[in-house]
Amino acid sequence: MISFSILLLASHNRGKIKELRMLIPSSVQIQCAADFSDEEPAEIGCTFRENAAIKARFWQQKTGLPCL
């Protein structure tokens, strides 16, 4: 089982943290990309799923944190 104490939401929409909080244990701190920078990767994917993966990879590489 993988364990972590911080999860980075690869979005600048802080409202999504409230939605994610219902799914993630309270022991995990959730941060959003806006906590780190206003920077955004280019969303060049053809689907929402591809663009979400682009954002998650971008922020994981930038911060070293697990990203969703």
C-alpha cells in the first residue's frame, strides 16, 4: 500500500479541494496548484483525461508531490 501525507490537486480551482476532501482520508493534507504558482501547463490533449494527466505530470515534476 502506498502512503502519503500530502496530495497535490493539479488545479487552480480551490473549490475542487472541497469535493476531493469527501473522497480522501482526513489524515491526508490536500493542496492545490495555486499554493505553488500561477503557472499552468499547455493543455494540448484531445480529452479531459489527457489534459488532467498533463497537469498531474507537470505538477508532480515541479513539486515532487503525488498529484491528482
